[in-house]
Amino acid sequence: MTKNESIILSVFSFYEPMTFSKVILDLDKSQLAELGDFAREDLEATIKSLENKKLIKAVLMDKETGWIRIHLRRSWWKRLFPA
């Protein structure tokens, strides 16, 4: 996972779907400084990449697309014997 993907993933919530504008508003000053020159197309590509990796999923909210973070389940033996 790239640095940009990890920063954007940290913004998403497990409980509430977030629209594109909400993602932008939830980025704080330090996260924006780490992203540097980051255009809307870059953010859309990052969100699409996270969606393809099954870390977030798209949800339809009042005619607008939102995304919600997915909690990945670990197998029972990985929970018993953490690496």
C-alpha cells in the first residue's frame, strides 16, 4: 500500500459512508502536507485502488456515491497464533 493510499484510508469510517466531498473535508492540515500536489483525479484513482483492494466499498447515498471502510476478517488460526 502506498503512502497516499494509507493516508486516504485513515480518513474513511467503519460506521458512516463518506461522500467525495466529506473525504476532502476530513483531511487535516498535516495529512494534506504529506499528500503534496494532489488533484481530484489522483484522489479518485486512489479511492478506486482502495476499492479494488477491497479495503472500502461503494454505497449509494441519496443519488451520490459514498464509501465505507471494510473490516477484514482474519481466519481463526491467525487470531489464535498472531505472527
